[in-house]
Amino acid sequence: MKIRIRGNSIRYRLDKKDVDILKNDGKVEESTVIGAGQLHFCLKAKEGATSPFIKLEGPAVHLSFPKEQVRQWIDTDQVGFSAEIPNADGSSLHILVEKDFKCLTERNEDDSNAFDNPLESC
């Protein structure tokens, strides 16, 4: 899972392996070790949820979306889905979840599990 944070937005990009884990386990996780600590992200398909929800617990970010919304995304050619989640200070957090496509230019990254890029044939 690739995660990009920019201002009040978080973008999650999942490759085929991540999508399979999310489909089978109902959640996918990624962690990064920083010094003596660890930054943790979890994306979950939550049964019975009616709207997206995000919670920051120490160094962990837990994001949940309704299971049916996630299932529709997984089982179709839909590229991604997004949400605006209100913050306590009145601002909002923009969330984008996407399927990760193979890069069109060489980037020295292993994208063997990435989805075929629809622009590759152009």
C-alpha cells in the first residue's frame, strides 16, 4: 500500500496484492519504522458502516469504509473512491483510495503487483 499525505488529504494506493488482502481479510495494513517507533496505517471494510470513519490513535491511522462500497470497488473496474471526513476543528480531511497502476516511465520501483495502466496502450 502506498500512502501520500499532503495537507489535509491522504491518498491510499493499493496494488493487486493489497486488494486481495482487503477482499479476503476485510482490512489491509502498512507500517513504517521510524527510529524507535512505528507509523501504522489500516484500511478496513466495515460491515454495517454507513459512512467512512477515520481515527488517529497514537502513531496509528485507522480508516474504515462501508463494506459494500469497498466490495463494489474491488469487484469492478472502478479506479477509486473518495470521501470528505469532518475534523473537530471544522476543517475536513479528503480521503482518496485508488487502485495502483503500473508506471508509464521507469521509476526503479517494483510494480509487478500493480494494475495494468489503461494509458499503456495509447
